[in-house]
Amino acid sequence: MESIAEGLQLFQRGGIVMYALLACSLFVVYVGVERWLFYQRMDAGKAFAQQFYTYMKLKKYDEACEAARRGQGGLALILSDAFACDDERRGAFVEVQSGVLLAKLRSRLYYLSVIVTMAPLLGLLGTISGMITSFSIFNVESGQAIAITGGVGEALVATAFGLCVAILALAVHAYFTQRLDRIITDMELCFSALELMPRKERERVS
């Protein structure tokens, strides 16, 4: 309890900027959890993409179509619906639906990149504000070097907290960016295999 009380006291000494940084950290956690749940639901998985591509490469079109219909996630749904489209509409359908899916997957990731840049700046702002307050003691009384250095030390809490928030946001952003890149690769792999499917086989499977 004593350590918690000291932590809260130190947090308050960081200034009003600390509350903005706390809000940023909570937002990062919210985005991380929300995106993770969304990706779990919409990501078909690398195993599905490899299985679909293997079926298509081996010209096992019925198995590929069945795998798409049984698969989970956005990619499986697009492939399943693409089999039912005619040749004239299939390319446009795949392009539009993949664009919509990628837009949903990228949603809120931009905010994380903003926080990566903004959090250290907010911390620096809090530190500068605290240092100005500490050095203004010269205008009141002299010979208070210990008070000044102590004030500067407390002011640096804002910078440290800002850097921690930025590191957290960067880690979350990097994780989902890497996962998004992998999903894009899976989509390109499956769509390229779908385009090479003979027309008569498309009509038969659909």
C-alpha cells in the first residue's frame, strides 16, 4: 500500500500532462485488445492459405472450394463468394471485397502510430513545464539547490512515462502491422491461384 501511495504521489507531481498520458496508455490497451479480438475472427490463418493454394495448384478445385466454404475469416468468405461469381464480375468482386477487408484490418492502427509520436512529446512538455516551475524558485528565494534538483527529478517522471507509453504503442502497432502484412501475402497467394483456374472448372465448381 505504501508503494502504491508513493506511486500515486509521484504521478500527481508529474503534472497535468500525466493524465493525458494515462488516457493514451488506456487507449493503447483498448485498441490492442479490440484489434486482437477482431483479427482472431477475421484472420483465416496461414494454414488455410497454404491448404487452399496447394489444392488449386494440384487442380483439386472441389476440395479448394469446400475448404473456402468451411474456412473461417474474411479471406475464406471472399474466396467462397468468388467461386459463385461469373468471370466478368469475379475480378472486380475480389478487388472490392479485399479492399474492404484490408480497410477494416487497418482501422485504428493509425491512432497507435500517432500515440508513438505524441506520447514522448507530451512527456517532454510535462518535463519542461516542471523544470520551469522548479527554476522559478530563484525568483522567490535563493540557495535552494536541493529543492531545484528535486523538482527537476520529479519533472522527468513525465518524460519517462511518455516514453513507456510510446514503447507500448509501438509494440502493439508493430505486432498488428506484421500480422496485416502476412494476411496480405496470404490474400495475394490465394487470389493468384484463383485467377489461374480454368473457366470451365470455375463454372463447374460454382
